[in-house]
Amino acid sequence: MAELRLSGVAKRYGGTVEVLRDIDLEIARGELIVFVGPSGCGKSTLLRMIAGLESISDGVLEIEGRVVNDIPPAQRGIAMVFQSYALYPHMTVRENMAFALKLARKSRTEIDAAVAAAAEKLQLTDYLDRLPKALSGGQRQRVAIGRAIVRDPKVYLFDEPLSNLDAALRVATRIEIAQLKEQMPDSTMIYVTHDQVEAMTLASRIVVLANKGIAQVGTPLELYDSPENEFVARFIGSPAMNLLAGRITQSGAQTRVALDGGGQALVAIPTGAEDLGAAVNLGVRPEDLEETTGDYVLGGRVAITEALGEHTLLYLGEEGPGDARIAKLPGTRSALRGTDIRLTARPDKLHLFRDGRSMKPR
Amino acid sequence: MSPALQGLVMIVLGVGGCVGYFYGANLLLDRVIFPARGAQAGRNINRANLVRPWLFLLPALVALSLYLVYPVIETLRLSLTDRSQGGAFVGLANYRQMAAEPKFWEAMRNNLMWLVVVPALSTGFGLLAAQLTDRIRWGNIAKSIIFMPMAISFVGAAVIWKLVYDARPEGTEQIGVLNALYLWLGGAEPQQWLTLIPANTFLLMIVLIWVQTGFAMVILSAALRGIPEDTIEAAIIDGAGPMQVFFRIKVPQIASTIVVVWTTITLVVLKVFDIVFAMTNGQWGTQVLANYMYDKMFRANDWGLGSASAMVIMLLVLPILIWNVRTARREMR
Ligand SMILES: Nc1ncnc2c1ncn2[C@@H]1O[C@H](COP(=O)(O)OP(=O)(O)OP(=O)(O)O)[C@@H](O)[C@H]1O
Ligand SMILES: [Mg+2]
């Protein structure tokens, strides 16, 4: 059964400014769903609508089969962890975690037990009597999570919980969250981030938001291997996928594409005779490119090399770095700078987009 | 010269004088006394920078010691002397005499009552107004109206409220709002409100509350806006209702500001004079310390007793003042 279902959900501000529309999404119990998307695409808005902090302009939101559109946040069975932690500055860690339970008039012993258990889980036992200002960023983050845990919600909502932490702490906390999720296999989590690594490592499914709607929903590897459209293709993966304009010259079980840049590609995607001559974009990920002496997908002069030890990034072409074609070759290949190079990729690693949509059958 | 013109000239002279002093003194310091030239340039710049703060503080220090420190010392001295004995030193006799006067204790009692009621109600109403006006569309208009009494002098406010409490003989049209209301509600005859003990003291307090609520509201409104929105949202998700959000999340977060507002109003209350002076002049059991002092000093011309009561007021104000400055300073850090 779906733990959480959104059907036709929309958000308008002031009746006119449309931020989200036609959001359909089903989330099963125990999933960890990650919302990603460019800044301002409405990730936080969608999360806050689920939390009940923003009204729902249109559509239906159900939690465990119950329509909660007009139910106040506290009764939706959700808990939220804010980007800025939002700890109550005048309460100790213990009071912060106990606040919701006190409001719910739980018994003293029940509250103490719940707080102790959460503190144990998050290694906060030694800090229970401190005020938030006497904690480090990572500890504050854990208190915020603890405040959610004690309420034992059906759904956890996280809005960029790690973005205020430094890089090392972010990795550590990310792993902690993953472990926490493992300890609580039945709890459902929705997690907003713009960090790709967080999305790829944590998510059971990723929801890519763009242009006021959902661009694609899928497991991390589905999004990586079979992006449904050019937006997702370029959004997932770093450096982003190269898109090369071309024309279909031969259709069939495999498709041959002549690229405007002079290259040739054989793609393991079937097309029909009616596609012959169609203008398409060929997608190839930098890490799938390899050197060749024969038919090439991508060729040209290497303008810049970035050696990262494990691999080297090559920027091809005369254009600025924004438009450059990028290839990622293993090892250190700094010597390639300024030389001409030809690159190709295996047919099953190539993507084809027509009018922005993937031609891969599903 | 018309008084308005005179006022304008004084403003120009005063402001011009200040600017002239700071500019001129600075110039003198940099050009003549420690010029940043020659072999000693570096040393001179350092010395000039050491002297400069004192140069700028000098007028304030002079004015303060002339108009504040000296009077305090002189008042203390006078409070220990007796006018009828040609200013002879009499020790604590004035204080003893004062302690024996019922009117003094009435003033003390009333001051204490003012101290309890006015800061509490002003801060309370101010907090309420701040919270409510932040939520509504015409809140800013409401805010301006609530703040407006701040612009009225205490005497002006007293006159306004004297009219509100005014009583005309029975049968004639009442111009006092309170009596009009009282009769309309079925009261038998118009009341001389300001002579009714003990209600009259509270009627006087209302005037000060009316004036001070605006001050409390403005400061507390700014503090309320400074509360991070997400702590409020977190509380809502935790299940807090509007009242709980207000009392358990918002108020504790602005507690230090509330204390500063409270103590600031307390200081005003301890010095309250104009309102009582203009409305009852301390009759009918409404005496307060400042008016008592004025009575002794300028009506009875007893400088010894007057000074003694002034010292009492100062002793009461001092601890609150020190505490207030401390909290305000901690706030700023
Ligand atoms: N009160 C409002 N009135 C009008 N527009 C708003 C309001 N609040 C948010 N928006 C708009 O809604 C859009 C989505 O905002 P939201 O905060 O959900 O973005 P986001 O995806 O979380 O971005 P980020 O990654 O930067 O956090 C933005 O374009 C924003 O300008
Ligand atoms: Mg956001």
C-alpha cells in the first residue's frame, strides 16, 4: 500500500504564480525518496506541502490512505528536519526533543524513555542538558533528527539537512543517515537535496523536479542509465552528459547517426524507417568515452586537461568551458593537451533524444 | 523676534556649534598640535589618535559633570542640612522627619503600585499589540496609532485624560468620555473620578500605560520579527497551537528584550511626576515620590527635605538603571 500518494497536486502563490502543477507520485512504506532539481524548482515547496506548512492549491495528498489536505501538520504523522536545524534556542537538547511529546501530553516516563532511546541512537546522551548554542553544527543536526525520531512519525521529511555542514562532516552525517534508515526499515523518508552524491547514495528512488513538474522518477541507476529526457540526462551525472546534434542515417535494431561535428555513431536503440533523417541529439557520458583510431563520436583538439589523479578530464573544442565537450579518461593524461583526439563509446552506452525525449523503448 | 524664529536660530546655532567644535578641534589636533609631518610624523599620528576620543567626548563629559554629577553631590549635601537653621549640618534628621510623614509613605506605597502595574501592563499590551499587528493587513496603521501617544508630552497626555475623566454637574451634558459612558451604562450620577480612592491612582496609571504601550510595542515588534521563522514552523509540526507557539516559542526567544523594555519603563515610572502633578497634584491619596519632592522643594521651600526625597528616588532608580544598562549591553554583543 502506498504510504503517501500525491495526485494532481499543484501549488500557486497568490492565485497566479504557479510553482508546481500536476504532481503525481506514489511512495511506498520504507522508501527513501530524494527530491532533486535546480534551485527554485519547488523542491522545498513540495516538501512543505507534504508537511502541511504550505497549503495545497490543487490535487489530493494522502498519507496511509487518508486525505490530509486540510489536516494540520501535527496530525499528519510527519516530522521535519530543517536545513537550519530550527532548534528551539531556549531549550536544552532534552527539552528540544521532548517538546512534541509534552504537547501531546505523553507521560513523564514515556517521554524520558523516548528521549533516551533517540539520544542513544544519535550519540547525544552526553549532551542532553546543553543548550543548542553550545553544540557543533553536526551535533545540532543530530538533535534536529532526534527531535523527529522521538515522535515516531510515519514519514520523515528532510530539507537539505546537510547543506550547512562542511564537506567531511557532510559525508559522515550522510552515512549516519543511511545507517539510521537501515535501523528503521519501516519508516518512510523524503529527502530534498541538490547534492548529486547524496541523492545517488541515499535514495531508493529519485524524483527529478523541473519546469514546475516531475521530469522523471526512478532508482538512481535507472536515472543514470536511462534518462527519459535531456533535462534528466544532463542533470544526473557529473560532469554532465555530452549532447551532440546529428541525423539518423540508418534505422533498424541498431541506429546509425551522422553527427554534425563530423563523427559517426552506432547506437543500440532500435528505430523505425519513419525516423530516417530525423534530427536527434546523441547523448554520451564523459566516462563512457574511450580513445579510438577508427570511427569516432567525438573528435577535436583538447583545449584543457584536468588531471585528478584517478582520471583526467579533457575539454574539447574552442568554445568556453560551459559549452565544451568533456571526456573522462582513466589515469593521468595531461600530455593530451593541445593534441587532436578521437573518442568513441560502446553502442549500448549511447543515448538518443528526439525533441528532448529519449528514443529508448521502455 | 517670533519664538519660532528664535527656536530655529537656536537650533542652527546649536548644531552649527557642535559641528564647528568637532571640526575645529580635530583640525587643530591634526595640523597644529600633532602634525603628521616631519621626523615625528608616525609618532604624532599615534598620539593624535590617542587624544581624539577624549576630544570628542569632552563636551559630553563636561555637560554631564556639570548637570549631573555636581547636582547629585550637591543634593546629597543639601539633604544633610537644615534650612531653618541657616543650612547647618543636621545629619539624617531630614530623612528621619520624612520617615515620620504619612504623606511620604503614601508616596512610597503609590510608587510601588505604579512600579508593579505600569511596566507589566505596558509591556503586556505592547507585546499583544506587536503580535497582533504583525498578523493583519492594516497592522501598520494600527501600529502608528498605538505609537502616536509617544509623541505627546506627559503633561499633554495628562490634559487629554483629564478631559476623559471630566465631570459636569448632574443634568448637564457630560464632556468626559468616562462619565458619558458611565451614565449611558446606567450609572446614577456623574462621578468625580479623580477623587475616588483608590481607583484614582489606577486612572492616573492608565495615562502612562497609554503612552508607554507604543514604545513597548515598537521594540517588541522588532524582536518578534527577529525570531527565526523555522523555529515557529518546527513548533507547529511538533503540535503547538497558536497560544503555545506564542508563549513557549516566541516569548522565551525575546525574553531578554522583554526585560529591557520592562526595566526601561520601570525607570520612567520611578520618575513619574508630570501626570500626577497635572491631574491631581498628589491629592486624594495619589501622591508619588517625585511630586512629593517637588512639593517639599518648591512649594514648602524646604530644600533639606526635598533633597532627601530626591536621594530616595535616586537610590531606587540606581540598581534598575545599572541592571538595564548591563542587559542592554549584553544584548548588543
Ligand atoms: N511566498 C511566495 N510567493 C511567490 N513565490 C514563491 C513564494 N515562495 C516561494 N516561491 C517561489 O517558488 C519557487 C520554488 O521555491 P522553493 O523554495 O520550493 O525552491 P527549491 O527547489 O527548494 O530551491 P532551492 O534549491 O534553492 O532551495 C521559487 O521560484 C520561488 O521563487
Ligand atoms: Mg529549498
